[in-house]
Amino acid sequence: MELYLFKSTLCLAIFIVFYKAFLEKENMHTLKRFYLLGAVLVSFITPLLSFTKYIESTGIHNITISPGTITVVTSEITTQTNYVPMILWSIYGLGVLFFSIKFIKNLSNLIQKIQNNPQVKGRNVLHVLLNNPTTPHTFFRYIFLNKQKFEANEIPQEVLLHEQIHANQRHSIDTLF
């Protein structure tokens, strides 16, 4: 399992380096979206592939054992416990636990914002109006906006359209994935 995780991480690192070097500053958003999603899938599948090459033996070797040539040697075998896999799995488990707690905390914060703030219905979206200063952001069909700027029409239409496109194209699924 450790080898699978290592190979998968290595594949993903290669894809991310390529993305950072060549695609990050490009404006091809649809291509970048599918590249990133595909990179994750390919990184999980690639380590499962194995290539086998069969080689024919060219020579035949005969081994002859005579009754007087066998010597039995007994020795005491000591086994040593390898703690490296246990340590690596512990670190992995702590990472999963840490990011799971962080994810649940962020998700509950979003749910509280939705429940505790006024909402204005837009085209296929709900604008959640927050009292504190915030940068417009989207989660599924909810667009979070600053209440004072929204009511004063100080948020440019391009920003609202941009966030609405995020909601319509379901970019939150990409982020969760």
C-alpha cells in the first residue's frame, strides 16, 4: 500500500508541476478544469498498472545433489520489528484526521452563514448577504456577498455574472473532489 501511495503521489506531483509551469496562467478554463480532474483520476489509476515482460531461458542447467554433500546448518533467527510502515500510516492518519476536521469545520461555517443571513433569490442562485466584509464567493447555488455593497449596487455585474457561472457550472463539486 505504501508503494501505491508513493507512486500515486509522484504522478500527481508531476501533473501539478506541469500545470504550474504551462497551464496556470492560461485562460483556457474548461481545459484546465478537465486537466486537473483528469490528473487526479490518472494519478489514482496509473500505480495500478503493471507491465510484464517474459524472457525465455537460453540454457539448461543441471544440478546434481549427492547424498554426502548436504550439510544442515541450524541457527537462531532474530526478527526485528520494522516501525517505518507504522510511523508512515500514523502520519497519514493524522493528516486525514486534520483535514477532515478542517473540512467539517468549513462546511459547518458555510451552513451557518446560509442559515443565519438573509437571502435574495437570483437567476438559479441564492445571494447570501453577509454583514462582514467579504470577497464574493460561491458554494453550489449560494453566492456569498457583502450586504452593504449588494444593496448599494457597488458589486460590478461582471463579478455577479462570474459567480453565477461558478454556480451554474457546479465548480463546488470540483473543489470538493
